[in-house]
Amino acid sequence: MGQTDRRDELLARRLDLVASVSALTAEALRLNQKRAGLEMEVLRLELEIGRSGAGEQLVQDLHEAEESAAAIMQACVACEDRIVAVEGDVDEVDRRLAAMANED
């Protein structure tokens, strides 16, 4: 395989990685919006409990919203970790491309 073929392969890999970062970033934004909505729901339920007392349904709804928010937060962290990993892969491809350019 010639250097041009290797460069083309690395450029294609880089393009795929950048597309992955883009998709993961969109997922992170979606998760953060969902998390924010759940946090607002938790606050709403806490206020309602403060106003009308800790009715069984309100308390159950609050616990469910808190659990959902915690799960979304974990998903956000996992997504951010994947973004960092893929960005590291992009950096590695960039280093390899730069090394190839320096060989010319």
C-alpha cells in the first residue's frame, strides 16, 4: 500500500471519527435537555409537596423523577466519556497525518 493510499485511508477514518463526534455531541445535547426537563419536574414536585403536603402520589412521582434524572445524568457522563475517547482517536489520526506530511 502506497503512502497516498495510507493517507486516503487515514482521511476517511478521520471523517468517520468527526461524524461520530458530531453524533455524540447531538446525543449529549439531547440528554442534557432531557435532564434539565427532569430537574424542572423535580423542582415542581418539591414545590407542590411543600404547598399541599407529601401525598403518596406526589412523593412517588418525585422519586420517579429523581431516579430518571439520575439515570440521565449517568447517560450524560457516559456520552461525554465517549466524546473524549473519539476526540482522542481524531488526535491520533491527526498526528499520523502530520507525520506522513513531514515525510514528504
